[in-house]
Amino acid sequence: MESFSTLRLLLNILTDAVTTIEGVYADAGQPLPSLDEPFVHDHPSEALKRDPRVSDAAKNIMAAASQMTALVCDPVTMVINRAFAFHISSCLRAASEINVVEILREAGSKGTHVKQIAAPSRTNPGLVARILRLLATHHIFREVSPDVFCNNRLSSTLDKEKSTKELFDNRQERLTGTSGVAALAESAAENSFKGSAFLADTLLQPDDLRLPFNLAFRTDEALFKFLQRPENSYSRRRFAVGMKGTAASDPPDLILQGFEWGKLPSGAVVVDVGGGVGHASLVLALAHPRLRIINQDLAPAIELSKVHWKQNFPTHFDQGLVGFQVHDFFTPQPVKDAAIFLLRYIIHDWTDAQAVTILKHLRESATATTQLVLLEKIIPVASTEAHCHVIPGAQHQHAPPPLLPNWGEASAEIYFYDMTMHNMLGGVERTVGGFVEILVQSGWKLVQIHHCPTSPLSQIVAIPV
């Protein structure tokens, strides 16, 4: 009877969560966004998704529905379906590469036949139908009648917001200026997907220290060096645009949540280490214009950063309150008066030894009052027996039983990224204990963690020791 009791408890969680979401939307006078309609980012109903009541209820629904499926599904079928799930990735990339979303957007809400979808890329309509039907079965696109497809809420997030003519006429620049979601999906479904296929091979050859990425692409070069090859220019640009897509589901003010930036004195120096164009520190500067920003990265990113700041915060740029430095964070840190060293999505790219090298350079340049702020995902364990840490904010909230304490598939994103980091870079998404270890080894002490609401990102604060 235990399984039936569990099934009923899961149903109760679902019912309570649905009631909560219905109540929030009813109070706001907004409809719940339809799965059959295109995604509209700035619609008021979308803002409600970030209401903590809604986001918590959504996590419970995702976790409970997944756990119920695992409980009632034939286990052999379930495992084999998981083994074949790679077809979703390959079909998603295929659809994006031939610009299906944009073709359907131009066709209108009633959709269009696969013959029209396949025509611009001169692909096989029958195969396109099979690709889209597999995706529609997983709620990406909608088949409105046999072989006629239209966009829905999920597929429309891949819209590059360009005309199909522009996309097909200039493939090299088709992703430039987009939200980054399509670029991220394509890059993940090609580079990361190919690398992941060799994970088991590396486990079976423990003396071979190459990463799955190296085996997949038959290279001894690290990913970032490999992408610098002239023949990989398209993949390199796609990867860069895709990094913008990593923040697409985060609230724009995410960096402002948690750490008390307003308590820093006027003129305090915030060094955005490996900051890319500096979009995170720009949000910070817009909210706290008293701060002085120094954006550091390699030369190509810094040139883009200057343009980005000039366009989006010209007064800060013109007043010299933002500086730009070409810097490799594996070399000594040149800034000696930083109030904050800010690293967003940097440490997870690297092994423990490499991360310690980066952090040691910062420690050697830190003053007694310098603080380190890492914006990273923190891996929660899937067990109720969690590590005990006395660091303020370290404890993750647990899901209500009988859900997995980490919310199961509702938290899948962070574990996908963890394996991506390993397969492609040898990096790792760390537990709290993992961050404690690398910080201690590099001369820092972890003193505070802020888990950001509605996002898997956390702000990890450390001080020199």
C-alpha cells in the first residue's frame, strides 16, 4: 500500500500547487499563458512566473508530475525512453538550423504545411515532418493537422526575431543580435551533445586524461582554444551569443538580489573578472552609479564591452566610471584596490586546481577589506542526508516529501550544466563543500551564501584569510 499512499501524496502536492497558481493569476486578473500560443516575454502574465508563490508551486508540479510518471510507468520503457532522449536534442537543433520557428512565425497562427517549411532549406518534407512530430510530442511546436505545424509557447522561445530571408541569406550572422536562446540550444545540441556521447569512453579508459569533448572532436586542444581555429569561427560566434542565452530565464536584476551592494562606499571599485561584455556589472552600475566598474576579459570581448557600455550607459562610460582591461585571469591580478572581485559563471568552467590558481591571483591582490562575490550554481544533493555547514544561507530548502529533496526533474538544469562543464571543459558545478575547499586552498573564507529567488544561481561571498 506504500506506493498507493505515495501516489496520493503526490496528487495532493499537484492539487495544492494548481490551486495556488490559479489564485495568484485570478487575483492579478491575468490568464495563465497558453501552451498553444507563442511566448511573449514582456506580457504581464509572464511576470507572474517570477512571483515566489508561482515559482515554488511550479517546481512542485514539475517534480510531482515527473515522480508520478516514474512511479506508474513500466520501468523498462522508462529507462529505454531515457536512453533514446538524445533524439530530442538532435531534432531541436535540426529545427533551429533550418529556421523552422521563423518560417512558422511568418506563416501566422494557423501554421503551414511541411512542404513550405522544408522548401527554403531544400530539405526532405517527410523527414521535416518526422522531426517536428517528435518535438510536438514533447510539446515543442504543435501539429494542428496532419503535416501542418505551428509555433507554440516552447518553440517560440527559439525565435531569432529576424526575417527568414535574412537568416538564409547570411548564415554566418544568423545568430548575431539575437536573444541567445537559439544559439545556446544549437550549441548545446551540437558541441555538448557530441561530447557527452564519449563520457562512458573516458570512464572506461581512466589512464587517458582527455575529456569527452577531445574524443568527440579528435583534438588535444581545450575547448576555448579549439574554437579559436579559423574554421570554427561560426561555432565560436554561436557560443558567444549562446552565453547571453544562459541568462534569458533569469530576472534582469538578479545580480542585485542578495549581496548588499548599496552598503559599498561611493567610488568603490568592482572588478568584473572575465566579465565578457560586462552585462552583469552594467546592471549593477545602473542601480548603483556611485560604484566604479573595471571590466576584465580577453581583447575581443573587451572591444565588444566598450561598445556595449557606450550604448547602454553612456554617462558612466563618458565619466570614466567604467574601465576596460585586457586580462587573463590565470596571470597576476593588476587591480590592487578592489572593494569587490566579481566572477559570474567563471569558476565552474575549471577544475579545482585551475580554479584555485584563479582565486589565488585575486587573493594576492586583495586588501584586508576586499570581498569576493561568485555568481555560480550550487549543486544540491538528492538525499535528505545533507552536509552540515554553519555558513549563513548555505542550507538549501528541501522539497516536501515524498518529492526528492532537490525537487527532482524540476532542478534538472543544474545537473545538465554540471555534466556539460565536465564533458566540455573538465569543469564542475560544485556543492557548498566543493566551494569551501577551493576557497580555503586559495586563501579565502566563505562567509555568506545568497540563494537567488526564482533562479538556480547563488551569490557566494568570501573574505581574505
